[in-house]
Amino acid sequence: MTQLRRKIIHASIRWRVLEKAAVFRQFLNLVYERILVCSVRMPNPRYRRLYVDSGGEGREEAVAAATTSPSSCCESDSDLVSLKITMLGDPQIGKTAFLVKYVGDEEGLQMKEVNVNVMDKTMCIQGATIALTIWDVGGEKRSFDQVPIACKNAAAILFMFDLTSRRTLNSIIGWYSEARKWNQTAVPIIIGTKFDDFMQLPLDIQWTVVTQARRYAKAINAALFFSSAKYNINVNKMFKFIMAKIFNLPWTLHRNLNIGEPIIDF
């Protein structure tokens, strides 16, 4: 018991050190980007440059995001590709925070239907304008009435849960069964939110959640991401994975199955 207790204490100290290092790295990246913006003149003021996640999530992608109309990105509207992505899960699990972190415009949040938030994001990938419409369905029981319209024609469906709540993880199968009634072809992805809180839990609890989440992901043939909107962990990376999956783009993603780190499994 003493040895086990020491291991748990050492693991807890290691997680705290890693968390502080991640926050410090995020601060340095923010300072660097501020300096870069002030010192570099962009060739076209209608576009802004996209950067990788501030949590050290790999190399920068060669993708520019249009800040004006889709026609400013490509030569004609015929290059416009519209994609719909739907987010499902229980209430109070961080879906909206996850969405706002990716889109970066909380004021752009709008109510499309009752209990459904919708945000748009436009980007240019290899000469084509990608217009994303992301539907965030409220998790209350009355929100089930919005699942059909939210899932219809969706290219990907994100089944989300709170990593610190086993109850929300157990709800994933129910959300999946309901969504598949209306969409049989969308790419399924399971996303665990609030990883920054999850990493403070005891190691045995983390192992149990990881095991169950991977079992569910395998059962529905879905990719699995652990994320944190607060620290921008696996937020941008998850959406890049969707783009690569849908358009068959050559982008390498590495699995991470280490307990105590943000899981990526596919």
C-alpha cells in the first residue's frame, strides 16, 4: 500500500508539473504570436493565418482562413463546399465552450432552433472554400426533438461527454442510437471534454474512464479525443482530423494512449 501511495503521489506531482508547463508554454506561444502579428505584414489583408493549438499540438497546417466572403478565397463560388457538423451530448459538459474555442467568435453564436446553437466558420483548403456550419444541440431531454434536423446531412457527428462524469459517458450510446436514426453516413467522433479537470483525478479512475471510452469508440467505430477548451487541447486538432478524414487529405495524426495525457485513438 505504501509503494502504491508513493506512486500515486509521484504521478500527481508529475501531472501538476506538466499542467504548469503547458500553461507557461501557452503564454510563450501567445507572446510569440503577438510579436509576429506586429512585425510581419500579411500579403493579403482579407486573410488571416491559422496557427496550431497553443498546447503544443504539432506542426502548422498550410491552411488559410477567409475572414470575408467565400468568394474572396477562391476564384468562383463553384469552389464552395458546405459542410455541416453536429455536436451531441448531455447538458453542462462543455459543448458550447468547445465550439466557441474553435470558431473564436462568441458573438457569432446564434439560436437556429429551440435548444440548438449554430456557428459558422469559413476556411480555404487547397483552393476550395470550406464553409462549416456547426450545430450544438442542447443536452436536455426536450432537445431530442431537434436531433433529426441537426443530424440531417451532417458530414460528422461529435458525441461529447464530460471526462469527470461517468454518467455523461454512459449517455454516449443513447445519443449515438438516436443520431443514427437520421444519419447513417456521418463520421462519428467521441470527444471527452474538461481534460484539465480530469487530469486531477486519481490514476485508477482515469484508467477506468479511458478503458470505457475506448470500448465505446470501438463499438461505434469512432475516433476518440480527450480535450480541454480552457487550454485549447485537441480542439483544432480534432477539426483538422475531420477535414483530413472527409477530404482524404495527407495529414499525419499520432495516437496517444498514455494515461495522464490527452488520449487520441482511432
